Amino acid sequence: MALARNGNIRRDTTPSSHDSPDITWHQMLSLRTTAMPLKRLSHKIGPRLIHTQRRRSPLAFAFDIDGVLIHGPSVLPEAKRALAVLNGENKQGIKIPYIMMTNGGGSTEADRVARLSAELGIPVHPSQMVQSHTVLRSLAHKYAEEPVLVLGGINDAVRKVAEGVFPFHRITPEELMAAKPFDLPNTAFRAVFVFCDSRNWGLDIQVMIDVLRAQGGVIGAPYRVKGDPPLVELVFCNPDLLWRNDFPQHRFAQGVFKESFQSLMTGETYPYKQFGKPTAETYDFAKELLLAHATELGGPKVPGAPEMSVYMVGGELADDGPGDMPYIAGANAANWSSILVHTGVYDPTLGLPPTSKPTIELQNVEEAVKWAIQREGMEI
């Protein structure tokens, strides 16, 4: 962490040799729009020249990971075949853009795709991974020169994740705990970002309240008078209430942490911004990545051509309530087509609420990819 503005906490921000590489929001988009410019390839056969030109895909995919590509500890064999089709193994040789979307987090996109690439046996680029906190890159310019509090995750993992978003003025609760009170007399925090699930609720909620209730966002300053407008922005990245791991019972997720924090903000409900599936901002962010990826793979959109169709493939029920499928609901709200596959934990006999009804239900991701491609008038 670098100098907290007007404060005395410093951390060297020079990347260490063992840190995994990460990319900024602007690099993510510039990579997708400039890495592979449209060009014509000439192949000489005898006296003739045959020209071939890359074709831009008319569709793109966003995949949930659990229950679609991976089930438990194993990669689904249909997933490998489906991704091979998208990577160009189809009759037309077209590469079809796709991303993975998850409300998980706590690691950089580079670290996450390194693990996923090893599991799937194919290369996945960091710009193809949208975690719950990836959308924060769109706010990097707003807080580039402002002190922000970042929290969540195991040990100091959030510090590493935040380096790819807010490279200069970021502070964690652990660093505040280690500092003396007089080290922070003039540090005015401008925002609090809950990147991922907190592992120390007591510390994190206490520090959040210290910052959010203080006048000017300065820890130790008198509390704001009731009715004064909040000056510090609060952002949560994952609305899920529960999640699952190897333990037989559900675990509390960031949504429960948010409710616990609000219950302790005596006399007011603090305004906040919510990201993560199924919020519109997260789906809009994902669409921008897909459009940039489509330009890289197939060149710029031809004037007058139809808008690219996006298909969301999901297979996991949310743990927040019976029959809830927020990933499908978010896709429907974004005017994407939605495909529910049966390789996750979804039980077709339970039914779904109206907002989560998919465009179609299919057995697995391979069937989903083939159905969507044929729906767009392409041969597989």
C-alpha cells in the first residue's frame, strides 16, 4: 500500500517477483480492442491469391462456473467439448467470445484463471473472468488519488486484489489496527469497499463504522450529526446471503455481513452501492468485455449489422432461498438469452420464480452452446 493521503501509513507498491501479473480496467479494454486488428490474410496457391477474412461472431456467451463447467472437484467433460467449439473447432472456424461470471472473489483475476486454465486444460485470459469485485475497475479513475478502505478475504489477500484496482491509496483494517491513533489525524477516507467475504466481522464492522460515522471520514473525528449527508461512499460486491463449501451446512456470505453492519449503524441505514450478480451494473460491465473480445477475435462491428446476442448459461441455485436463480434473473433483465442446464444442483421438479425462468432448459453446457449457435443461424 502506498501513502494514505495526508497520513503516515506507507507500503511499497513495487510489485514483487512472486506476485501474479494483473491488468487494469483500461488495459482490459485496450487489450480487447487493439491486440488483434482486423486484417486480410493472403495464401498463395499456384498463380492465384485466395483472400480470407476473419468473421465477427454474431453471439457470445457468459458462463456460470459451478454446475456448468465444473461440478464439485471435477471438470465436466461436456464443458471441454463446448469450449473447444467456441475456440474455433466448428465448421465455420469462427472463434466465439465468452467469459466466466461468478459472485466469488478474494483473488486476482490472473490467479483465478490460472487455476481454471489448469483444470479445463485450455488457456483462459484474465479479461475473460468477471468476479464479484472485477466491476470495481470501472471506479478506479474516480478514486485513483483518494484514500479508500478495502476489506474482506483471508489475511492480506484483499490488499493484493485491490492493487489491481486502486494502486495507490488503499488501507486494510489490519493496517489500521497496527497503526497508532495519531498516525491518522488527517486521513479522510472517501470510500469503503467490501471486496469479498469478511473473515473478521468484529474488526471490519468496527472500522467501517469508525470511518462512515466520522465527520469527513477521518477516524477519531466526532460522529456526524444525525441528518447530515454521508460523505463516504460504501460499496458491496456480492449480494448473496449464503454460500456452500465442503462443510455440510451453509456459510454466511457478504449479504449477511452487510445486514449485520446495517443493524449496528444506530439510527440510520447507511446508503450503499451494490455490485455482483444479478445487478445491472455487473451485466453491463460483462457486456462491454464481450464486445471488446468480439472485436479482438473478429474485427469491428460492421455498420448496420445486428447487435451481438449474448447467452448466459447457469446451473446453480442461489442458497438464499428455494428456487432462486439470480444469474438467470440478471441475464433476463439485461435482455440476454438465458439457458439453465441440469448439471448443477437445480431440481426441475421444484420450479422457478417468474424472474428466473430461462429462455430454455437443456441437459448440459455442450447442448446449450450448440443450441445457441444453431439459433443464430450458424453451422456447428
